[in-house]
Amino acid sequence: MKAKIIFGFIALLIMFKASAQETTATIKIKTSATCDMCKETIEKFVAFEKGVKKVIVDVDSKMATVIYNPKKTTPEKIRLAIANSGYDADDVPANKKAYDKLDDCCKKGKVCTDKK
């Protein structure tokens, strides 16, 4: 009986250690975000990409910092998710249909009044 308890405890420790070893990577992607609405849209859209842990868009620098699990997604898929939300992502242009649906202030070359 003692051996079963010890074996079970060791198995549990191994499982916890294996789950704690999940790796993450961080990527910074240049976007065409111009305001807080852009920030919100990109962060919500990219959060649904499998493997993405956290998304932070800095409107002033137009940079999206994404923390993700490289076993579940790739930088290319993350850039595509940003592009599919209507914004440029590094050298990946915005999806035209999604871009056309953006508010006018979120389009390239426009001045936003809600920028904080």
C-alpha cells in the first residue's frame, strides 16, 4: 500500500513538472494601429489565436507584443491574425474586407480623437 502511495505521489510530481515546462516565446510586430479602438480590436482578435497567452498593443509605437506557445502557433499565424483584424502586421498587409469594416479613424492616415 505504501508503495502505491509513493508511486502515485511521484507520478503526480512528474505531471506537474511536465506541465510547468511549457515554453513561451515573445514576438514584437509592427502594426498600423492608430488609437485605443485599434488596440482593443487587435488584442481581442489575436487572443483567439490558439497558443497565444497575452497580447499588448502600444498605440504610440504601433507595436504589438505577443507572448505565445511556439508549439501551438507561429509568428506567421499571429501576423495573419492581426492582418485578418484589418491592420498591417510587419510586412503582411491588412485583409481588405476587414480593413474596409474599420471605423474611419482607424484607417491609415487618419487622425484619431480617442487616442489616450
